[in-house]
Amino acid sequence: MAKPNIETILSQLKGKPAFTRERFKEVLEEIKKWDGRLEGEIHVTAVDGKKRSAYFGRKDFEAIKDGTKPNFYLRYNSLQFLAQYYPGGAPLSISFCHGPLQKIPDCRQDPHLTANIQQWKADWFVSDYRRTLRENLEATLNIMDSVNKVVCFGLGPIYHFKGRPYTQHLAACEIRDVLLKVNKNVQIYAQEPSYCDMCRSELKKLGITVVDDPEGFLLIDKNTFVVTVAPNVPVRQIAVDLTYEHGGPAGMLCDRIFGDGRPCEDVSCPSSPAVWAWRERCAELPLVRDKNFPTSRVYVKGVHEKSVVYEEVEEVEETDMERWKPWVADEASSTCVPSCFPCPR
Ligand SMILES: C[S@@+](CC[C@H](N)C(=O)[O-])C[C@H]1O[C@@H](n2cnc3c(N)ncnc32)[C@H](O)[C@@H]1O
């Protein structure tokens, strides 16, 4: 089957970003107006700039078994998703779904969590990834754009996958600690719908403030360092679009950006022409590869590779990477149930 083509969507956007503060504001206001009703209309602006309306009636909420109040949550549609489901163009970059409250897996299920956390911290402290991240970020400090916050997305609940999500949070803390050498105040925020209470309290100990969706996105500005590994949402498109007029965020630890999203990438966080243009304004820090960051890279804006002397790194053997198994979101964190506006299913 031919890959979907994002050109139609791009032409409807007329060079403007798809994810804007205006779109967030509009969708949030519509949800607020809904206020527990079981039927009514919703009006939102599509990517072609025209308003769309949808009617929700009682039958749309039949699948909600655990209460009467519809629980809306946002759905972020990448350019590639829109191209696939709306090949003729439009509708929404931010749509919303409703469904029962999600069941969050509880970290307390893991009786070894405290001991594991100690071990993950110890492993992180001596890892080559940490060393090269620190050394190379330090080398760029005086020439990179200033940073006053690190915002993390989709790093996962902390007890999952042998410390991989926990270690990704430790990397965010490491970035904060390095940035604190030149910035007086650097806060860390994390948005992840699958955090349980235990995650929240463990992350607080690391100085990380958990925020609800979409607050994390609304925190992104030109002085933000974004940290995201294999998220289920198009974080890179959202981050670059929200800071479009400033040329993108100050830095990102994210999945490798290897093109402009054409032809469509079969991933939940695909690239885009704007993401690629941002990447071209950045230097990529040379880091060793690590099983906890199998696909990621670190990009820093405002730094030209030739002006920095980086620490030389050796790549780890491919065979070490093979032990890593892709994270599969469990049912509890799946979205789009039972109905979305607009719902392509
Ligand atoms: C494939 S997992 C990756 C987890 C972890 N980063 C890793 O590499 O193992 C994708 C994560 O994105 C999260 N996610 C889904 N919707 C999100 C949203 N709106 N904001 C932030 N994270 C989200 C999911 O809950 C899930 O934990």
C-alpha cells in the first residue's frame, strides 16, 4: 500500500504550525463547557482553518460503564496520521476522545521497587551514557540557548522494564544538574498519563514535578529542554510547533531525527518538515548507545558542531542492544476508547 502523503495537510496549513496554543485553548474550552452533559455539540477548528462541529449523544457514552460523567482526554494527531485518515485534507491536529477513567498500573505491585531504585541509580552513576551526556553537554553550555526548564513526556511508569523509565528520568535530572551550572533556576516537569501515586512520590524525591496532560505541552517555550523517548504521542511535532516563532526549543533528548517525515514514518512520534528544520539548527551530541535509550539522540540548538570539542565516544556493540525489547503500551494506557471526535476507527 502506498504511504500516505502529508503534502495536502501541509498545503492546508499554509506554512503555519499544526499544534498551536490557540488550538489547545479552544479544545480545552470546549471540554470545560461540556461539564458532565450526556449530549451536545462540540465546535473546533480543523487544520484548514475551518470550524467543524460534532454531535455527541447518549449512545456515544453507552460504553462508559463506571459512571455517568464522560471523561474527555486529548488526542494528538501527527501530520502523518491526518494524511492517512484524511487523504483529502483536514480535520484536527488536537481532537478529543471520551471513555472510562484509565486504570493506572500501580508501582506498589513490585515488592522490590526500593531496592531496584537503588540499583538503577548505582548503574546510572557509573554508566558511559551518563558520562558522555554530562561531558558533552558541559562542552556546549556557554554557547547553547539558555534553558530554565526541562519537560519530560512519556517516560513511562517507573517500575516498568527493568529500570528503563526510571533511568530516563535520571537522565532528565542529569541534564538539569549540568544546566544549573549556567542557569540559576532549572525546574523539571514530567507528563505521563500512566504515573501512579508511587511514581509521583518517587519523582518528587528527584525534584521532578508531575503535570497532567496537556500542561506539560503548554509549558514548552524557547528556553525548554524536552526529554522524550519513544512516546505514544507526536511530542517532537508538538514541541517544535509550539515554539515555531522562536525556531524551536533549546534542546531535546528524543528519538533520532533522520528526515522530514516524508515519506510517512510508521511511528507514533514521527518527524515533520518543521522538526527537520529545527534539527538542522542543532548540534547532535556524540553519546554512547545505551539499552535504556535505544533510539535516542541529544540535540542542542544554537550550537554549531564545529565550534565544540566533544569527548570522543565508542559505540557499544549491537549485540548489547538486542537485549532491549520494545515497550508495548498496556491496555490501560491505550487511548481512543470508545469514541473520538473525529474517530477514524
Ligand atoms: C512506548 S511507551 C515509552 C516509555 C518509555 N519512554 C520507554 O522508552 O520505555 C510510550 C509512553 O507514552 C505515554 N503517553 C501516552 N500519551 C501521552 C501523553 N499525552 N503525554 C505524555 N505521555 C503519553 C504512555 O503512557 C507510555 O508510557
